[in-house]
Amino acid sequence: MLDVFKAWVPTVSGKLSFRIIGETSHPERCVSSNILVGSHRYIVCYQRRNLSDKVIPGFFGRYLSGDFRFVFVARVKQDYRSINLPLYGHVFMIQDLGAWRETIRPTVRRAQAQMMEYQQNLVEQEFLEQRVIHSILETLDALYERSVVSVNVILQRTGELALNKILSRKREFVELSSDLKIYANVSVVDLIAAQLYYFVRDIVHTHQHHAKRTDTIITAYRTTNDIDWRKAVLFSLYNHIVARKRSNNIIDNENALGILAYASTFFEISRDALGEKGLWAANEKNFPTFRDNQLTASIVASIRRLSAILQTKAERRQARWNRRISWVGVTLTILGLLYAFGGDAPIENSTMACTIKVARQNIFLVFPILVFLYVIYALSVPTVEFREWRIVRNATRLALVLPRRMSFGILLAVGLVVSPLLWYFINQLVAQGDVLSEINSSITRLVSAVRGCFA
């Protein structure tokens, strides 16, 4: 299992800060010690990660536990004359939780305590430096002995990550890997390399422009050269950008713009790295290139369009809400006046008292009038657009698309159906003369009473 995997830890600036490694709480809180000891920065951190994708958690899935502990031990030389020195480290996967609690975690915590003591005790740092290094070496020995998988990592300031010497200390793991590769065409080593990469990325990279729990935009790629994996990273980034750009969600478009910045940075990093090795001139034509300026302009235009649409919808909702609030307030005020002063309560203004009394006696005619006024008001407001009425819009589209003769035939047929129904309804109302006379007399009384109030 001496496969080599390459990956990239996203950094839009092109320069990672090793000082912040371990400062993360995704997916779980990382317990970290990151201390400058002498001329080297030492990092010892661990994190709990659940790799299970079981559907039913709890009791029914207890035999499918994916609970692992990942430990990262690394160091980088601090030299201000050469600030681009890489970080060398090891990543360990621990599956045996009993061994983790009894042996490995106390050893790791002891090394972290020694590092913290060195940082706090400025007087005895020269004496404590050897103790810190010795405790880290003891931790490495315990991890190599009890871990299920280990890997050597080399992390550049540019975010370029190399995973090599992925080793397993379980015989059944090697046998399972061979069987799955032969019968199912599944590489367990590739899956493990991806999980090792995700761990390193999570403790180094701050997730932006994408969901933390679904961040599989790029992964670790098995490679035999320094070109193919770079192409795979770029293709994956731009594929995600295009997919997000097609969305009508403004957040997806903004995330696409952020990921485009990552892609542009990695393209420049790859160009510089291959140029130093003399490989860029031979592979420039076959290297994936994209028109970032035009793509950025297109995404920005989409963001502006979606922002304008959202703003217009918000203004329409606010206008409708204001109209509803105003009419609710008017209605409640009228009802309050009707039931507060419609009885024997004295009102100094005789005209107002008479109006309220008449309105209360004819309450079933007052409310239809209010509804009618509301409809007139709504139709007169310029913010109301008939394009929002789907029935009217669809009927208009249908009338415009169909030929003129067919549209005239449809209108004629509708008229032939509606006219008899309307005639039948009118005849029924005329037959019920008592109802019409009662409505007529009520309206007459209401009009005469209002005239009397203002006479």
C-alpha cells in the first residue's frame, strides 16, 4: 500500500497559516496544541469523526458504528529567511475505543500538557524543550502500535498536500481491500485516503461558500505525476461552479463566485509549481483553462438579477401587507365605534351618532360596501400588477397563442354557456319578489337615514 495521493487544501490567498491548525469545531471539537518549540512549530491534535452513513442510528445501528479517532502529529521549521518550508506530519486512525481511552488518549494528552507547560514556563524552556520532543516521540510510538491506519503527510504553504505510505496494521483490512478491488471494483485505499484528506482539510481550512457537512467538492487523487491530480482538482471546482451558477438561488450564485476565487488561486499555484519544474510549457495547451473574467461577470450579473427580483417581491409583499394592515385597522375601528357608541352611549356630534346608529342597524349592508370600497382601492393602487393573477395571465397567453378564429369560437361558446345561466339566475331572483323588495327597502332606508343625518 505505497500509493501516493495528492490533494489541495483550499486557500484563496495562496498561503496557509500553520499557526491556526487545529482551531476547528467541525465536525467535532478538535483538541489541539500548536506551540513554537525552539526553531520548530509542533502540532499535536485529535478529533472524533463519525464515518458511518447508516440510516437508522442508535440501538438498531450499534453494530455499524463508524466512530473513529483521528490524530495529527506534525512539525514545521520556523525560518524567516525561508518562509515557504513545508510541514511534515503523520495522521493516524484509531478504531479501538478501549485502547484509545486507556492508552492512546492519555499519552496524547500528556504530550499536549508538556507543550503547554513549555509555552507558559519561560524560564525553563531550554530544559523543557527536550522533554516536549521526547513526549511527542512517545506519542508517535503509541500511535504506530495501536492505530488501524497511518499515513505520512507533507503540507505546503500553498495548500498542496501529499499523502504517502498509507499503512494498515490489520491483516483482514488487506484481504478485504483485495477482495473488493477484484469483485466490486472498489478501492478501500482510495476511500481511506479521502477520509484522511478530509480530516487534514477540516483542521486547516475554514469552510466558506459551501455547506460544511457536504463539502466533497474536491478529494484526494491517486497520482503518479504532478499534473493529472491538478487537472482533476480544477475540473471538480469548475464543475461545482457551473452547477451552482445554473441555480436560481442567490446564495448558490454567491457561493459559486467564492469558489471561483479558489479555482483561480489554484490555477496560479499550479502554473507556478509546474513552471519551476519546467513542465508548464509542455502541458499548458492540455491544461484546463477557463475564462474567469467572463465567468465572474456572468455570475455577478445573475446575482444582481436575482437581487432585483427578490427586492421587487419584497416590495410587493410589503405593499400588500400594508394594505391589509390598513384595512384591518379601519375595520376594527368601525366595529369599535359601532358597538361602543351605537347604543345609548351619548355622542356630542349628532351627525356622527346618527351615522353610527344607522350603520349598526344595517350592518349586513355596511360590510358589502366596505368590501366593494376595498376592491376599488386595490384596483386603483399602481403597485398591483395583473401579471400576478395566474388565471388572467394564462387566459391571455392562450388567447394570444391561438388563431383569431379559434379564439372567437371559444369566446362565443363561453358566451352561449354563460348567458343562459345568467338569465336563469335573474329569473329566479325576480320570482322571489319578497327578497328583492326587502333588499330594495333596506337600501332605501339606509340612503334616507344617511341623508337625514347630514340634512
